[in-house]
Amino acid sequence: MGDQNTYRPGLNYIELANQFWRLNEEYMFSGNETRLYFFLVHLCNTYNWQNPFKQSQRQLSGKAGLSVNSVKSAQKRLIEAGLIQVKQGTSGNPRDIKNKTEYQLLIVSKYNSHPDGHLDSQSDSDPDTIIKPKPKPKLKKKKELLIEVDESILDTQSKEYLKIALAFHKLIRDNLVRFNLSTKHVDQAKYDDWTKPIKMLVEKDQKSEDDIREVWHVLEQDPFYQQNVQKTEKLRVKQNSTGQSWFDSMLYKSRNGNKKRTSNSRGAETARTVENIIARIEQTQS
């Protein structure tokens, strides 16, 4: 590791922690990203603030309590935020220091705005060669798989639509398995394809939270709809025989099959929030 016994001033816990939590307001770091960052700070401290320092990813994975893939994913986000710089190690004996991955903690200078590995005592005349951090990643809706979406980059309403889409996704897949039908298109479900119909049902078709709950339960129980509704997009498609959408058809079946329901009880159900609906769906699935 070189001269590890020499103390190197410039980095300190408070400066690094304050910077991390400031950036967290924008990036909303996940638990794994937070764990990895502060473990890297801990390692740097154990090396007497030698910066950069080297560590194999497998060693880092074991010490930090994260899988190798989790380490790679977390460090990518920390790089994008401008908190660290990583130089990948080479293949070979992981015990050889030359083969280990190099990590550098970055801080924003007190006198200029570019990230650096040290606190500057004066303004730099030459810009650092550190690559500028990339902007906060945007969700590639067309390509992102529904079950792999990172909720932390979604706004509050989009998170609710995602939760409802995931509930339908699980139910539909269970239905297809029950009838020995292919689940390939469900396993490859894209975020935009499955959440947009939910958004349109609520915002354009003005379907209430109670409407969605009732349709979900019909799809849970009725064999005809279980075999024919294989994605959320189908909910807004009109049936040739009736001209009604599949959603309206299921809603009609739900309400026509429960004649004892009163207007008062229906009104009370309509008052439920999306959060309560999702909670009931999840309870049913568990």
C-alpha cells in the first residue's frame, strides 16, 4: 500500500459526510450506495487517509457485506454523483497490489467547484484532470424492465403507478401459470408498457381507486378474464362484442355480481387511498 504510516491531511469524516448528505438531497442514494460510500471512507481512514487507495472488489464485497454486483452498481452511482473515482484493476492474482482496483474519494474544493482528491489551500491555476460527474441518470422507460426499475428516481405519483402495475404483473403471471400459458411476455415486461395504461386509467379515464381494486379482484377470481387479460394494456382495449373496455367489463361484472352493495358502502370504499388499495393487494398476494 506504500507508506501507510504517514498521516495525510486534507480528508476528514465531517467534510466527506456533509458532502455526501448534501448530494443525497439530489441523488437519494440507496442503502447499498450509502453503505459502500461510508465503508470506503472507513477504509481510507484506516490507511491514514491515503487517497487514492487500492482494494480488490471481492475483498471490498466481503468486508462491506455486499455482493460483487451490488458493489459495482453502487460505485457506478457514486461515480456519477462525483463522490469517488474508480480505476479498475487488472486480471490476475487478487493479492497482487498491482491488480487491485484503485479508489479515490473526491471532495469539492473550498475555492473552486471541480472535484479533487484533496482540499485546496488556494485557487488552482490549472484545472484538474478528474472527469466531471455525469448528471443524475434518467429512467430509460422503453428499455427498463418493470421489475428492475429503481424507485428512487421516480416521483411520488409514478411510484404509486409502479406499485399498482407490479401488483397486476404478479397476478397476471400467476394466472398464466395456472392455465399453463406462456409467461415470456410477462417476464420481459417493460416499465413504460405496463405503467402507462395504469396512468391513463386514472388520469384520462377517471377510474377511481375503488374501481381498480374491484377489477383486480375480478381478475383474481374469474377464469375467463384470467386467460384473456395478459397485460395491463388490455385493460383499456375495447371488446368487439360489447364495445366496452375490458376494464369496464370486469367492473360491471364486479358490481352486477354484488347486488347487496349499497350506495353508502360504495361511497365509503371509494374514499380509500391508493396506499390502502396497494396494501390490500399485497396482503392478498402474501
